[in-house]
Amino acid sequence: MEAATIVVAPAPVVTTPPAEHKLLELKASSFPPAVKSMPARKVIAGKKKLNGGSGGYVLEDVPHLTDYLPELKSYPNPLQDHPAYSVVKQYFVNPDDTVAKKIVVHKSSTRGTHFRRAGPRQRVYFQPGEVRAAIVTCGGLCPGLNTVVRELVCGLHDMYGVTSVSGIVGGYRGFYARNTVELTPRSVNDIHKRGGTVLGTSRGGQDTAKIVDAVQDRGINQVYIIGGDGTQKGAASIGDEIQRRGLKCAVVGVPKTIDNDIAVIDKSFGFDTAVEEAQRAINAAHVEAESAENGVGVVKLMGRNSGFIAMYATLASRDVDCCLIPESPFYLEGKGGLLEFVEKRLRDNGHMVIVVAEGAGQDLIAKSMNFADTHDASGNKLLLDVGLWLSQKIKEHFKKKPHFPSPSSTLTRHNVYCTLLAHSALHGAMAGYTGFTVAPVNGRHAYIPLYRITEKQNKVVITDRMWARVLCSTNQPCFLSHEDVEKAGQEDEEPHVPHVEGENSLPVKSPLKCNGNGHLCNGTT
């Protein structure tokens, strides 16, 4: 049997500093003299703030400037006199409002972990005239970056009367390279219509001491850091060093990741766009594969360590015959292998579409090529091209050269989501919170300690019903051995919940295993 292989992959994006723009001209910002350290209470930087309550309630709180600057003065929130909010019934967030991390519980369960609800407070710890804010974007490009920058600038100006906001150009390095740009509502008015980031970005380059030196020298007292998990780890280090020096400076992380690999949060901006654009690529691959005799379309999508884009795009498309993600190992040769499944699907349908996340099968590729691990400036493992490798293996298997079309890709933007994210971030900073990131948790925006989202990555749970839906949609085997499934089940186990007998009690969950057809099941009927 011969197969024509079609590989569809997004065009590479070149990350470069922004070109000079008539409304965004690089210049030395007029920062005030260096800020001196204030008398600080001795507090261990990075220490977790856990507050308990009745019924097993736990609040994982975020740091506050008064934790180490107890004499800090507070002021009435200027929003109380803002005409736009005069008709709002309850605009200020109740200080006791929290957001539950887990909303599906048993009747006998404890209340569990909660996070502080995001939003404006009645008291703020910065007067508008004293605020010197800085915004930086780091890591890879993502739809919505410019929208977040715009809404931070406009929100600070329109809601709090802040007039001094600077952009740090070129990522973390821009702090000590002294590359800055003045940001005003006028200069950022239409940047949400552009792709990329007007501030430029880079990977790595984080020297915490130098960055905090620059923050202190320039008199910056609010830092908004937009980036992925690596960037947020850097933000946590910066926040700890600022606290150690006793500086009145709020550090706020805004999580950004297309492939949704940041833990705790529902999703980050850019994810929906990625899934939407992935469907376009899948549709193109399906049309071309269907037009060729024994055509195989291979669509490589983003997903270094997490396969969420591939999983959701597969479910949304319904044209995918096989979905491969980093969390679920697979093998090529032999009974139950991928190539055997490809042959079967071509015999049945005459064509097929394979969606593969970029981080899938890396161990297989490295082994076949004797490739040693290398890393980029951010410490991320450099990935080998699984799309080309997979197409080559299919070509070798079917003895036919594949065809490589190159469809273009566009970007859409999540303006409403990014606006809520930016406003929640600046409300938290004005209220004196620091060392936190802001994101939706179960549909409600919350302030989450930075350590909470950097301690592990969010990954697809292959023993979860969502992945089972993908397998049902594609009718592909799971490619897992019994040992793989048992290991995955152990890794994904949640803390023990006491089982209480009663009329509404649930049966004990049976261990997952692969059935004879290579599908996941739990042995129940």
C-alpha cells in the first residue's frame, strides 16, 4: 500500500524588537531619583501565606507590601469618585471574597484551597502621582500581548489617574540595557490591532540583582511582567529580591502561554486563538488528504510539554483520525503501533489526518537520530521536528515521497479576556498586593501566589474523561501498555477523599487499563 503524506505546520515566527513607530519612539524615560529602601519588617521572602478557616477552608494568600512595610499608609480608592462607576451597586470586592480551587466536591469533603478574589479594593497603597509603572513582555509571541499592554496603560490612566508608565523593550534584558519607551493612552491606542508585541521580547537574560538594581535606580514601584511559566519564575525571584531589600514595589505576573501549560488557572490568553487556527490547518490537511489516493495529512501544532491545543482542536474538528500528545507515549512499529493503525485507517477510509503536538515522540526521535539534548536561552529543551520525522517514517513505511503544502496562518485576539486580566492585575497592584499572578480559576479571576503556578506544569491527564473523548472521536488506540496506564493513573491521583456509605455514595473507582483493542477502560460495565 502506498500513501501520500501531507504535512501542515504554521509558518515560523521571527521574534524581533519592534520597529520605531511614530507613537512609540524609544527614548530615555525621565525617571525620578533612585528609591531608597524603607525600614522593613524581617519577613522570609517567598514564604507561603496560608490562612485556615472552618470546615477545612484554606486560603493560599498572596504577599502584601505591609507584610514587610508595616507602616505603609493607605488611601481611599479614587474609583469611588469616578463617574463611570457611580452607578455600580457594589464595585469594591469584599475583603473576605475568595475563589475555590476545586468546585466539584463530595458532601463529606473539606472546603479545600481558595485564592483571593481579584478586583478593586476600598483602600489603595499608592497615590496616582507617585506611581512609576513598568511593563515588560518576555518569552514567545502570543495573540493578545499588545491588548494586555494597552489595557494596563489605559486602565492605570483612566481609572487611577496614573501618568507615568514605561515599557521595557526586549524582555528582561531591557531592564539593565536601559531600553525603555514611554507609554501613554494615545501611543497604545491601536496596538491591539497588531500582532506580536510592540515592546519586543526575548528569552532568558534574567539577572535578578541587575533587574532589581534598575527598578530601584529608576524609581519604579509597580512592575507588570507578561510571560509564560519561565517568565513567572523570574517574576517570583524579582519579587523576593525586592522584598528582601525592603522596597515599596508591587510585582505582578500576567500569565501568557498559547499551549495552556500553566498550572491552576483555567486557561491563558492566546489558547482559544491557537485552537481556532489549528482547526483551519486541520481542515486544509483534511481537504488535501481526501483529494489524494491514500493521502495522510500530518498537522504539527504547538505543545512543548502539554497537548491541550492538539486535544481541543481534535475534538472541535471531528476530521482527525489520530491525535498524538507529549503526555501519551506511542510507538511506531509492531502490533498496536502507529504505522499499523495508519495502514488500517487507509484501508478503511482511503485517507487520514494525524494531529501531533510538537513535543510528542521526542524520545523516539532522539533515539533514532542519536541526538543529544540541547537547550535555549530560557533553559527549555530544544525540540526536534516531529512533523517532518513522522512524515519521513510514514514515507519510508509506504515507500512514497510526501507532499508539503504551506498554508498561511492569521491571528485573532481575545480583547475582552485580556482587558479583564489587565484590570484585575492593576487593581491588585494598587491595593498593595505583590508577588502574585492573576488569572481565572473556575471562571472567576483570582490572585494566585507566583510559586503556585511555577511549581509544576499543567498537562493533559490521559486517564481523564477529556482524553477518553479524543480516543472515542478518533477511534485510535491509546498506544499505551498496561504499565504506562498504571503509571499515569498513579501520577494523576488526587488526595484521598473519605468514602462515606449512603444512598448517594459513589462506587469505588476501578483502576484504568487498556483493553484488547488498545482503548482505555476501567473494567466496569
